[in-house]
Amino acid sequence: MQWQRIEKPDFGYAVHVPQSWDERPPNLKNSPWETARFGDPTDRRHTVIVFRARTLPGWTAAEVAEEVQTSLRAAGFDDFRITDAQVSGRTGARLDCAKYDTGRVWAVRHYFVVHDDVRFTLGCGSFIPEEDDPLFAAMAERFEILNPV
């Protein structure tokens, strides 16, 4: 896999996406904390969104995942599971869930990491989750928090 590194210094991170993917404008109607969207221009079956927001002092990535689970449930997602994950070489959390619609499944995997009371979320969505699992895991491993945030 050939990667491209996209640095967002104003938001304090860099993300690595496949070379063939492009960046799309954030959709602030989806979330005011959305900073960037990425996807394959020839294959709309998967996408990645990066969110950045302040969090309560001392909160862990798992606590952030619990909070986000509430809003995803309200948006029609189900089958929630929160597990530990490594994100950017740090202890983080992973939230898996899915939305079902007429025989299709939109599987979502959010990777959370907290640094200095700022939460970063790598939100990965796919209609082909088994195929995309290794890709999304590699993106979470390569995610970078830039200093200072």
C-alpha cells in the first residue's frame, strides 16, 4: 500500500491515507468538530472522517467513546462495542457500531485518543467492513498527534 501523509497543523494532527484517496471538505452539519474527510474517488464504499474537540479534563478515550455512543445511537446506529486500541502509539479506545438499511450494513469504527484534554477521533465507515478492517487499523496506527496541539 502506498500512503500519503496529510498534515493539519491548525488542528494538531497528521493522517495517513491511501495514495489514491482524496480529501473532501468537512461537513459541519454532520458535526461541528469535523476537520477533514477522505475517501477513494472511484469507490464510495468507505470513507474516513477526522474529528477534533476539547474534552473534559482528565477524561480517557474510553469515556469519550461512551459519550459518542449516545449520539450515534440517536442517529440510528446499533450493535455497540468499545474496546482498547492503540492510536498514534498511545492508549486509546475503539468504538464499533453499525446501521442497517434494506439488506445493507454501514459499519462504523471510531478510534479515539486524548492528548492534553483534546480528543481526536478517526471515524472510519464502510459497506465492506471485513475488507477494510486492515486498512482502518493501519490508519489508526499511523495517525500522528503534532506538538504543540
